[in-house]
Amino acid sequence: MLKIPCTSKIDHMSAINQPAARCKDGDTVIFQTMDCFDGAVTDKGIFDREGKKEGKYMANPATGPLYIEGAMPGDALSVEILDIQTRGWGVMGTGFGQNAFINYKGESEMRVFNYEDGFVKIGSKQIPTDIMIGVIGVAPAGDPIPTVTPDSHGGNMDCNRIVTGSKILFPVAVEGGLLAMGDLHALMGDGEVFEYGLETAGEVTARVKVVKNAVKKLAIKQPTLYQGGRVMTVASAKTYEDAVRLALEAMYEYLLARGWEKVDAGMLMSMKCDLAICQIVDPQITVRAMMDENLI
Ligand code: CA
Ligand code: CA
């Protein structure tokens, strides 16, 4: 099976990136990923800040990109997450003085958590891990987008429903799609509120398929995620208002493209569509709109 090593990494998603590997429509590929620190933090929690300043490490690297034969602008790229394996430890930093914790000062700390047994211990609590992919996306058509930034190409969406067994459709903007992923988290609540997930590294096994003309025909305008019997439109923007609107517009158009009449679609959404915040800490806010698949 094709495996892309973690040394084949990018810090921008871009049409001009050279593919790290090529595959056929329907292939299964393993992406070996670094954590978001690109290895700058050791399993003892020691952060090589000097090396970081000197540019030794990438910010939030993604492994890839993978060129998928036959993927063209206007198509969607379907990515099925078949398996995620991670190392047995993760690291978290602190979020004092930033975002929702802007009014709080505190010690900056890098803390390592071991979770080989599938549980992470904090305080007196043992919490089961729930491994997810923070960064996953295709190349945008326009300017390169840093891998720390989420947008309609995907990227740093930090959506905790991107787990083993999920499937995501991305609108393809450039030939080959140029899929990349990284930034695995062993555990993260909706919002990633204190700045970090439980940051880790590992291997993702994914099957890629091209869905022809899906952007128009199936209204795949934003990353569209299937998980746990639900379909979710995931959208990112500078403000909460815009992110919410984009996620809802994508869901509404998804319903219209599947034969729902306009008023029924809106009313159904008021009845059964749930909104959730994916993350509030990246350069753009990410939200998702969710509906039961069997209603559509
Ligand atoms: Ca992230
Ligand atoms: Ca992260």
C-alpha cells in the first residue's frame, strides 16, 4: 500500500505544491503525520523554542500532498478514514491571554499525557481518548493557504467528528485535488477552547474516490462530513456569523440538490438541523451544521 512519510510535509495548501505521491481513483493510502509542533516538543514536554525561532520546525504541518488521478475542478474528493493509529502520548500547551481566555493570566506550560491504554488522566479523572484529525483538505485554487487556517478547501478545521469511520467530501479546486492531512488529536472538545487539542502524531489510512461534477450536482460547496449517521456541512470564516451562515447555506443547498422544496427544506432545518462549533482558536472560526442522513 502506498505510504506517504511524515517527511513529505507542507505548511501551505497550494496549487503550486509538487505532489508527494500520486494514486488512482479508489486507492487506499497511508499518511504518516507529525504533530502540530512538527516534533519541536519532546515526550518530556521540552519545547525547542530556539530551534522554532530559527525555523527548524514547520507550523502545523500536513503530510502530502497526494495527487489523485482524474480529480478535476468541479468534482468532489471523497476521503474515507479507514483507520487512525497514533503514538501513545500527546502534548498540550496553555491558552492564557488568548481567545476565550483573554482575561486570564497564567503560567505557560507544555504538558505530556500518556494514553497507551486509551485513557488520558487529568486531575483525578480518567477520560477515554477519541482520536481525530485536525488538519485535512485539498489545495485551494487561489493564493496558498497556511495549514493553520481552515476554509472551504478544508485545512485546520479541528472538527472532532473527523474520526475513524467518517467520510468527507471536499470540493476539488485544482487538478489532482492535492490532498494533505496532519495535526492529529487524541482528544478535543468542540471549540478547542484552551488553544490546543491533545496533540499527537501517527498514521491515517484513507481511501480516496473522485465524485464527478459533485460541486454543482450534489452541492458540495464546503467540506461535507458523514459520521455516525449524520451529514455535516463544515464552514470557516473570520466571524462566527459568517461561519454559521456558510455552514447553513451549504446544508440548505445540499437539501435543495436532493430534491427538497425550498420552504420544506428551511422548515426541516429549523426542526432538525443542529449547529456546533468545531474550533474558536484558529485564524478563522469553524462551525458545522448537522442533520440525520436518513431525513435527507
Ligand atoms: Ca488544529
Ligand atoms: Ca492541533
